[in-house]
Amino acid sequence: MVVIHYTGMESCAAALGRLCDPAAAVSAHYLIAEDGTTWSLVPEAARAWHAGAGAWGSVDDVNSRSIGIELANTGAHPFPEPQMRVLEALLREVMRRWSVPPERVIGHADMAPARKADPGPRFDWRRLARGGLSVWPEAREAQMPLAGSLTRIGYPPAPQAARLRAFRDRFRPWAQGPEDATDRTLAADLAFRFPAL
């Protein structure tokens, strides 16, 4: 599994300092700056402390089963083109080395929706999906209850509003208000094609 994060810090230098500080008790396998500069901070075969509490499908120790990629971004601005290009190249390599399918590339908010929001609504998941590096839903006629679809996709137990926000930030960042038929059809498509359980 690969988990994508944003640093949420004012600068890449500050994020690098924190990720390299043993007292911070946080780490990631990679950090990618806005200009595409990349730091390999933890060997891929080693556990990094990037995910924290949360789950994805039947995986409840995400740190032990994932590669963590931090993107220098406050969450308040789009992810620059050089950073996205480097991320795509890195994802291709990681997915090939570890046989990670596109449905196992997730965001931090996906596995911890009540606690985290990154990489947030400005992250271009559709771009990754077009390159085979993630998934994207297709509209279907069939609907299922949203709660059941989200669980089948892999979202862990959390307040339904938090799960809906995480789902929408990734697949419908423009949507607002209570869940609707579009949420249900898109989630049902993912649940049917890519069940995590």
C-alpha cells in the first residue's frame, strides 16, 4: 500500500527538519518538495511512522504495510507540476517494486477520515488514475447505501460525515451538503470494482 500525505507546514525545510527529528516520532519514506526535489528518508523495507491510527480494509496497522510519501504543501494551494511529475515517476517505481495495485494507493484522509484531511481536495487524484497510479469511479445506474459502499472500498469506522468528506475530497471536491445520489453511485462503482475486504 502507498499512503500520500501533505506536510501541512509552511516550508519544505521545516517539514524535512521535523521528519528527521527523532524527538518528533514521525517519519516517512519520501518527501517531495514543490520543485520536485526528493529525499529518501526511510528505506522502503523499513517501517516509517507516517500513518498513525487508522485502517484500510482489513489492514489496521498501516505503518507496517505501506510506503509513506509526503508532499510539501500547506493544503491551501495546488500541487505544482514538477512535484506531481516526480510523484508519478516515484509511484510507478514503488508500485512495480512492491506489486501495489492502483486501488492500494490512498490518501492519509482515506485511512483516518476522522483525524486527517490530507492530501486534501486540491490534490489531483484523477490525474493519477489516468496514469494507472490510482483509481477513479465511473457513474453506474446501481446504487448501494453509501455507508456500506465506503466500508467495502476500505474506509474504516468513523462518523459518516468524516467518511463522506474524505470520499468527496478525493472524488468530488466540488460537492457540498448531505450525501446524494452521485455519491452513492460513484462509491458503489468503486465498491464493486475494487473491494478492499
